[in-house]
Amino acid sequence: MNINKLRRNLYRIARILGDINAVKKGNVGKRVGRRVAGRATGKVLRKLFK
């Protein structure tokens, strides 16, 4: 298996486990907000450093 595929899959599993943990603790809204903010920041930074 390619190391990049392994890494991608590990990060994907970690994200899913984090989602499950947030549901258990009741922090889903906070997690979704942070994810949206992170994606928006990423888009802005991508445009700046293009």
C-alpha cells in the first residue's frame, strides 16, 4: 500500500472517530462550526498564495 493512501485513510478514520466522539459528548455544533471555519480559511489562504 502506498504511504500516502495509508496516511489519507488514517486521517479519515481519525475524523470519523472524532465525529462519533462529538456526538457522544454533545459537541456536534461546535465541531461543525470549526470545520466550516477551517475550510473557509483554507479557501482564503489558497487564493492569497496562488
